[in-house]
Amino acid sequence: MNKARIIQILNKAVEREIGAVFQYMGQHYRFPKETHPIAREMLERIAVEEMKHIEAFSKRIVALGGQESINSSKVVWETDFIKMMELDKDIEDEAITMYRKHIAICEEEGDEETKAIYKKIIKDEERHHKLFAELKDMLKEKIEG
């Protein structure tokens, strides 16, 4: 197994997760408590789940003898609530696509342990994508009356 290659993909995943945490938490406190309590709560919970993903990836990096990244992927600030959810769905789509590629690399390298981490996290990302789609629909309905 090429540990350096696995550490490299894991660090890309860490950076993506850090970006997601910044974006989702930023959105969490931008939603007004009075009018959007469900959105606020959901964004905060998803951000915490993304933090747990960072932890899982980082622990594996350290176990492989590497140093986890502290950089972030691109964060996009948006003020339109519906556009926020569209951006969030895109982040989840990109993560799922990236993580599937990383699973293929794990298979090439014979790293079943890292592959298992990615497979578990992809399930969370697919659920997040679905939640953002549902929240987008809910917000549209609320705005359009």
C-alpha cells in the first residue's frame, strides 16, 4: 500500500469537510431563529456530522503516519436561503463523487480500512444531500406561500 497516496486523498477529504463545516455553520447562524428554526437546527446538526467526518479521516491519517491538513476547500457565502440549499446540495454531490474516486484508489492500494471509512461517510453525505433538497423545497413553499 502506498501510504503517501492514501494520506493525500484523505487530506483532500479533510479539506472538503472543513469547508463544509464553515459553510453550514455560517448558514446556521444566518437563518433567523424566529422564521427558520428547522433550517438552523438542521444546518448545525449536519455541520457537527461533518466535524465527525474530519475526525475519522484525521485519525486514519495519523494512524498511517501522516499529518492532517488544516486547510479548507472553497466556502461560498450566500444570502438567499434557497440558493444556500442549492450550494449545499452541490457540496454534497461533489463530496460523494470525490469519495467514490477515493474508494477506487483505496481498492487499487489494497486499503480496506480507509475504504470502509469512505463508504460509511458517503452514506451520511447522501442523507445530507436529501435533507438539503427537502429543506430547499420547504423554504420555497414558505416563501411562495
